[in-house]
Amino acid sequence: MTLFAFLRALFFSVGFCLWGAMSLGAETAQPLDASAERARIAQQRTEQEAIFALAEVACYRRFAVSDCLRDARKSRRIALDELRRQEIVLNDEERRLKASQAVQRIQNNISQQAPAGAVQ
């Protein structure tokens, strides 16, 4: 098994674990911990960059450097695209939460002002 094949297998196994964890998290609907999620995404992004660096070094030791580098870049792009997708989902969830909090504040202000207006 070549280093690149090993790294690809590692990437897909990590991806399946993350996918399972995300689907489990969606079912339990626990509160959003945005800072922890952002830290996890940043850490995984750093890991993917390190895996790419190792694959790149391994590619330069091979005869067919261009094909190997193309495959390594493709794997990195797939991994980083998935992390970006997760980041977008996190941003959307934060936006929804902030919007619902703003609507709640507005409704509270209106309900507090309504009795004062009715007395006049």
C-alpha cells in the first residue's frame, strides 16, 4: 500500500466518522457550541494540510510526480470543501439563532409597550 493510498483511506474513514457524528448530532438537537465547532473545523483543516504536505513529499520521491500531486491536491480539495460546507452550516445556524433572538427581543419590547399605550 502506497503512502497516498493509506492517506486516502485515512481521509475517507475520518470522513465517515464525521458524517456519522453529524447525523447523530442532528437527531439529538443539542445546543450549538459554535466556538467548539469552529475549533474542531480549524483543527481538522490543519490535519488535512499536514496530510497533504506528507503526500506532497511522497509524490516528489516517485517517478510520476505530476499525477501523484494532482491526486493529492484533489484529495485535499475534497477534504477542505467538506470542512467549508460544515463551516457554512455552522454560520447558517448561528445566523438563525441570532435572528430568532432579535425577533424575541422585538416581541418583548412590543409586549411591554402595548399595556402602556392602552392606558392612554
